[in-house]
Amino acid sequence: MRMVFRWFGEGNDLIPLEHVKQIPGVEGIVWALHDIPVGEEWPFDRIEEVKEQADLHGFNIDVVESVNIHEDIKLGLPSRDQYIENYKRTIEKLSQVGVKVICYNFMPVFDWTRTDLFKELEDGSTALFFENEKIKDIDPLELVKEISSNFTQTMPGWEPERLKYLTKLFELYQEVTEEDLWNNLQYFLEQIIPVAEENNIKMAIHPDDPPFSVFSLPRIIINKENIERFLKLVDHPANGLTLCSGSLGANLNNNVAEMVREFADRIHFAHIRNVKTYENGDFIETSHRSSDGSVDILSIMKAYHDIGFTGYARPDHGRHIWDEKCRPGYGLYDRGLGIMYLWGIWDSLERMKKEEV
Ligand code: CS2
Ligand code: MN
């Protein structure tokens, strides 16, 4: 398991790389050019700039999260071909600086969806929260306004330039069924996977978060059956997964440890975090510890250890603790604690394995 840490870039992330360096066992940053509008080709000098910053701290830049997919590709519009070409050029450039994994998602309109970014937990910390009833009644535009008024930094998937087109996008998606979305994903993969392969890059789709339809938009990367179908769309190792335990874990029927075993050789990137899910469909992000949430992180780590996982892993969202002022879900402290929990489990499993021999 190769531990990495998401970092939003110089001037865009409040956490200095010097501090990330002090978390034990982190070998690389998970990065993106967040200011490049979705669909555009990434400029090579900007990519090199990130490589230089990472080099200064001895971090690799092997994992990119995310090169986002333009909505025209998800919608299957004729203009998609140009965006797919741009995507291929970006893959080639990323390969030149040694990138190994590209994470992306295929969720219509929004990336993750929550109703509250700073919901208080019993211990006084705050975390991202999803209230099922609220989502049912609220107009998505209202929710976006309400949520955006709470923070000043751009959130992945909720970029201001996208939000302007929200009404139009919702209209366009009214015509798109789940089957259409599957077809559009296949069209994208058939063109992208050969280029990824030539460039020694693994593509790693992130599951939908939450793993069910919100605002009546189609969502497909939501459970084991659908992931099986996804992997067959282009049955090649370069067509793989970012297995996110927290996203999938928001549906109590999803058994993530089982998925780790089943999809073993197609998991290129592991997102590991916990979430407490309630019968009414609400969920809140908790500490990484198994007993704090509904996701059995211990069993998931055991599964990764059993399959001999050598891919990249990162703690996913954390709570906001110790009065840290941070990007929602992406503070230093709780993600640092998360990493130590994950290493604690991993090191114990390693030691036990050695002693058995
Ligand atoms: C989220 C997403 O759960 C997560 O990891 O932070 O923003 C995620 O990074 C994207 O969906 C991946 O494309
Ligand atoms: Mn994730």
C-alpha cells in the first residue's frame, strides 16, 4: 500500500507541504490543476510546476484526482469528441511527468452531494452531512446557494463556472436515462483506455457519492453489480477503479471489503474513510475508526492486505477538529489521524503475517 495525500495546490490549499511531510509514511501528493476549466487540455508548464513543488519536498505526483469529464461527454452531445481529444492530450502530458493513475468520476452535474458541510458531531467536531429528507424537498439551485454561502474556497465539482449552467444542465439531463449514461461512458472509455495504456497510465473511476440518484439525475457507479458491468465495458487493466469506502458505504447494502476481494487487480487507488449511515438514509462522515461509523474499516484493510494490495491509498475526507480552519472535508488533522489508524492496522497485519511464517 502506497500512502498518498490529497493537496489542492500552492495558494489554493491552506496546508503547506512541509506539514504534509510530517505525517508518517506519505510518499506522494494527489493533485490536479483545479483552475483549468473542465474539458480543456492541461498546459504542460503548469503540470511541470506541480512536479517541481512536489520534488522540493520529496513527494511523488503519481496520482491525479481528478481530470474531470466535461458534461457534453456524459450527455453524449456531438461536441464530446473535441473534449475527448483534449482528454487524450492531457493523458499524454501527464504520462511525460510520470503520472501513473488518473482518478475521475462520471456523475452528472455534481460531484459529491451533501446538505451541510459543518454538521456538529457529539464530540464538538464538525463534518460533512447528508440529510435525505432535505434533498427530497430542496431545489438543487437553492442547495448550491445555501452551501456556497458557507465557504469561500472552491469545492471539487461545485466550481462557480459550472454552477452558472446548472439550470440548463438539468434540462439537458431530463432526456438522459441510466442506459444512455452507460453508453456515453462506454464511448468515452473505448477511446480513452487505449491511450491510457500506451502511456502507462491507469484510469480509475470514482464511485458516485452518494451511491444513489439525487435530484432525479441518473447515477450508475453505485454498487457491486454495476461496478462489474463497468469493468466489462472495456475489459482491460487500464480501465480500473478508485474504490471509495465512504462513498459506497453510504448504502448499507454495499459490502466494501467484499468488493476489495472481488475487484482486487482492478483497484488502482483506494479512498479509505468511514461514514455513519442511518436507516432513514441520512449519513455523516466520522473519524476513520471502525467503531465510529457504519463502514468496517478493519475488514476493508484486512481485505487489502490479503490481496497484497500495492496500489495507492489515501485517507479520504476527515472531520474538522481542533478548531482547524480548512476546506470542508480536507483538513490536515483528522486526515493525519486517519492515516495513523490505517498504518496501525496495516503494520499489525504485516507483523502477524511475518510471525506466521
Ligand atoms: C470526493 C470527490 O469522495 C471524494 O473523494 O472528495 O470530490 C472525489 O474526489 C471525486 O469524485 C473524484 O473524481
Ligand atoms: Mn472518495
